[in-house]
Amino acid sequence: QLVESGGASVQAGESLRLSCATSGFTFADYSIGWFRQAPGKEREGIACIGKTDGRSNYGNSVMGRFAISRDMTNNTLYLQMDSLKPEDSAVYYCAFNDIYGQGTLVTVSS
């Protein structure tokens, strides 16, 4: 199970931290990532993190502003989002192996 939280309505330039609480699988055995989908647009992969080495990769649209991390002690994935822009507005999902959570809504106003 994947349960996202932390979405909110903020102003441009502000920060948010999303969380994804996981259960029902061995968290440390999988790479895992964050996706987002804005209205009328396709789902976009924005960040992922490796299962053991913690190596992360980012989409061009968020590189340098977002940071993904995982806490193995509480099986939780995080996404720190800084310098938010209106174009970051979307439903954000955590996912692994094509399994997605229900999403959390982020709205950024100018």
C-alpha cells in the first residue's frame, strides 16, 4: 500500500514536503519514485531513488528544485519541493513496479 500526503495550496516560490507511507512489501527491495499528473496532461515521472545506494534521478522540469529521499526505518518516501512554480500544480503519486498510491494534490498559485 502507498499513501501519499502533504499536498497543499501554496504561493509560487514556497516549499512543500510530500510523504509516501508504504506497507505490504519490503521497502528496501525496490527502487521507488514520484510521478505527477496535471489536468489534461500525461503522467510525468519526476524523481526516483535506488533501492540500496540511494542514487536518485530527476526529470528536467524539477532538477535542482526537488529532492527525493527515503527513510528505511519507517518505510517512507519523501519529496522536498522548493521554489515551486505554477506549472508544478498537479496530483503527485508515489509508485513502484507500476503500483501507484491515490495521490496528493499540489496547487501553486502565482
